[in-house]
Amino acid sequence: MIPLLPDIFFKPMAVTIMFGLGFATVLTLIVVPVLYRIFHRVKVV
């Protein structure tokens, strides 16, 4: 793996993967529950 470190292809790919994982985490843990709460309100009879 050491010979692969200076390759210019891996740094942008790693940054893309990190931001993608961060965005997916925020989307899953914050946005989806908020949207669920907005669209599926509990109706009191």
C-alpha cells in the first residue's frame, strides 16, 4: 500500500467518500426523521 500513497488519484477519491458519508449520515439521522414528523402527524380523535 505504501507505493500507492503519492498517487494523485486517491486523495480526491478519499475526500469525496468522506463528504459522501458525512452527508448520508446527516440525511439519515436528521432530515429523514424531520420529514417523517412533518408528513405523518399523529391525529388526536
